[in-house]
Amino acid sequence: MQSFKEENYLKAIYQLKIGDQKEVVTITDIAVQLGLKTPTVLEKIKSMAIKKLISYDKISGVQLTKNGFDVAVNIVRRHRIWETYLYKELKFSWSEVHEIAEQLEHVNSAKLIEKIYAILGYPKFDPHGDPIPDLKGVLPKSERRPLSKSVEGCKLLILGVSEHSDSFLNYLSEKHIGLNDRFVIEKIDGFDESLMLISKSKERCLVSAKAAKFIQVACLKENCACKASGGTTKA
Amino acid sequence: MQSFKEENYLKAIYQLKIGDQKEVVTITDIAVQLGLKTPTVLEKIKSMAIKKLISYDKISGVQLTKNGFDVAVNIVRRHRIWETYLYKELKFSWSEVHEIAEQLEHVNSAKLIEKIYAILGYPKFDPHGDPIPDLKGVLPKSERRPLSKSVEGCKLLILGVSEHSDSFLNYLSEKHIGLNDRFVIEKIDGFDESLMLISKSKERCLVSAKAAKFIQVACLKENCACKASGGTTKA
DNA sequence: TATTAAAATTAGGTATACCTAATAATAAAA
DNA sequence: TTTTATTATTAGGTATACCTAATTTTAATA
């Protein structure tokens, strides 16, 4: 409960690497993620490198060691299990769980987390659809990915969102995009990458590239071209 | 979640004042309670006095302001509700709950704590028998008190312990003192304040003054002299 | 009351986690 | 390839939370 800071650094690095699939994680990336300045981050990164939680050089950026990876996985795992518990067992709403889980993830008791995980029946995904890693960091397979990684012709099922601001949620309801809705991608604009979706009832709606990043979907079309590139989820 | 330190100071002061019934709480008291040195504590006390969480002068020692009291009550309340939840709902053992609750008490979500309190059915006491204060800090009435505050002739029911070390628990089992056992106080030694207990089956056992502080009991004898002095519980 | 013991306070030091401003190094673009 | 951005790094400063050692104050006791 005192390694708070370090846990948050490790989680941030994990999310940038695994979630956002960044090849190289930079000091600036971490600073942006945590809302800090680069000298602050650099200083901490150096001290964590001495502790062998990460490695750092300019070519490969910041990388988690085995040790650091284990800590990071644990935090992400706890976060997602708590989110699920809050949602399923304690009946919190979708939008409330993240903030509370952000605190609960730092509570250090393996027994506690395994107990609530057992009560939940060992789910593989949290209420946002994010995968729950096992203790070794292995993620369950998921078809889930952001809408932005689509191609024309994708047959999509809306699974969730990875952004919870009012303005974004309003945007979605104005466009009549809801959980479990289905759409086909009619056209992706060559210039701004906006997507024209078409529903079963032939309603069309245009989604900006920015919004598409935060809408989580699965493509139901077998062997769709969208499945060629590797898509994963984020926290 | 960053006011950790302050929350722990306020809790310590609350426990010294309300739990141990100290008239005057000193810098040294707090230092002992938190395992810190007096200059460290003094420095922090000064800064918290500026923030109006406490007041401090040499005559009346450290005192909680309305503000500081509210924070302290909240922490204690959360701690005891979590202990109850861990014990009753998540089936942790008596001895495990304290350490985990120590962390969970700092999770800041009124809604979370009220939800789990509701699930528990609004109990008035935690599994150690400690009273759960309401949001205003009002404690439920309890007959519970340490064995050390007994007089000769008390008819006692063992309710619990406020110390969980192996050595202490072994001490109790050697003396055949267990939960819900009943004893009468045959004699309190005038010199070392050790207590001679006598069970229904006429077995005698001698309990030292030190051990008596950590054994929680209720006196079943009406109008017993032990009830004259005000006795309360501690965390 | 003088002495001793205990508690509080002051002084000064360390480590951590932040920051700004300035400079150096690297990558991108003209 | 030179210029321009972007990143990284260094230097130096602040605040917090700790510490030890020394001193002062207060309380207890002889």
C-alpha cells in the first residue's frame, strides 16, 4: 500500500505496451498517461530500473522485467476482477466501477482477490469486456477490438466502450448506437477515416475516427479481412 | 487515497481518545501508536492543526476538531464494516480480517461502504465485538469491556479478544479460556492486579493484568459495581 | 527545593516525488 | 543537409515524511 506510485507506473507501462500495443514505450508516453512531467518520470524510471522492475535504454524504451510484469499483471487483474465484482455482486453501474476499482486494485491480499474471483465464477472478461489475465499474465482470447480497426464489409456487434465521458455517451445515444446493436461497415472514408455504419433496419450513421477508437466491437463475419492485423483490448 | 497518512493520524487519535479513553492525547502517545518518533509526529500535528483537522496545546494535548473527528469516524466505521464483510460474507477467519480491513478502510467511496453495510443488514458490532459508529460518530451501547475493568464478584461472559498474536492465543487455550465461556471473578490481587477466575465446573485460572487488557467480556450480574465506571471498547 | 526523569521542541539531515527552466540529443521535414 | 520539432536529460528548487542528536520544558521524586 506504499508502493502505490510504483504500481501505477508499472500499470501504465503495461497498458501502453499490452493495451495500446506500443512497440516502444517512451518517457513521454508514461508522463502523458500519468499526468506528470518528463523529468519526474525519468527520475522514477531510473530508480525502478535499479530495482530491476523495468529496463530502460533509448533503443527499446521502457520495458517491464519479469518481475515488473508480474506486478503489473497483478494490478490489472485485480482492477478487472474488482470491476466485475462491483458490477455483478454489488450492483454498481457500468460507469461507476472504474474509479472505485482504481483504489481497490492496490489492496494487497491474494486471498481476497481469489475469493471474490471464485464468487464471480472465474469470468474471463470484466463488465467492459476487457480480458482478465491469469496469475501468469496470460490473457483469454477475445475477438473484441476497437471499431477503428475495421474494414469495409465488417459485420459488427457492439460490445462496449472504453471511454465514459458524458459527451461521448451522449454522442452514442444521438447516433442510436447501443450495447449489442449490430451494424455493417458500408464505407470507410479515405481521407478522415470516418465510418458509415448501416443497421439491419437500413439506418445509416456516420462515426468519426476519433469516436471509433472508443467503441469496442467484435466482427461476426468469418475470415473477415479485419482479422488479419492483430487487435487486442485496452484497460 | 493520498491522505493515507493523515487518515492514520486521525484514526490513532480517535482510538486513543475514544477507545483507550485517554483524557489527554500526547505527541508521545501518537508516536507510540504509529511507530514513529516524536519530532516526526510533532511536525505533522502542526501541519494538521493549520488545516483545522486537530487542535493542539500543552494543556489539553491533541484534540480532534469537528472536521477531524468526522474523518476519523469514517475510517473507523469503514474498518469495522469491512471487517464484518470479510468475516461474514467472504468467510475470512477472525484473525485475518484486521490486516485487510486496514487497507480497505482507506478506499474512499461512501456508496461502496453503504452498499456492503446494507448487505450485512446494518449490524451494530463487528466480528471482534467492536461497535460500528454511525455517520455522525454515535456508537451503539455495549456492555462489552476489557476483563481488566472488573471487580470481584463479576459474572463474566467472554466475548472476544483485542490482540491476535499466536503467543496470546496460546496463552488463552492453555488457560482454557474460550469464546462464550463464563467465569466469576473470585479475587483480584491487590498488588499485581492479576485475576483469579472460577468456572461453573469450579476450575480456577489466574489471568495476569496484562492479558486481562486484551480479553473482552460482558458482566452478566445486574447492578454490578463494575458498571459504575464508564467502560468502552477499542479497535 | 534540588535532582532526576519524561516529554516536547529545535536543529539539521536524508529520501522521495514533484516541479520549472535550460540544454542536449534525436528524429522529421524542408 | 540544414532547419525545426520533439524527446530526453540535467540542474536546481519545493514540499513532505521520515530520522538522529541536542536542548528545553514540564512533571515527578527524593
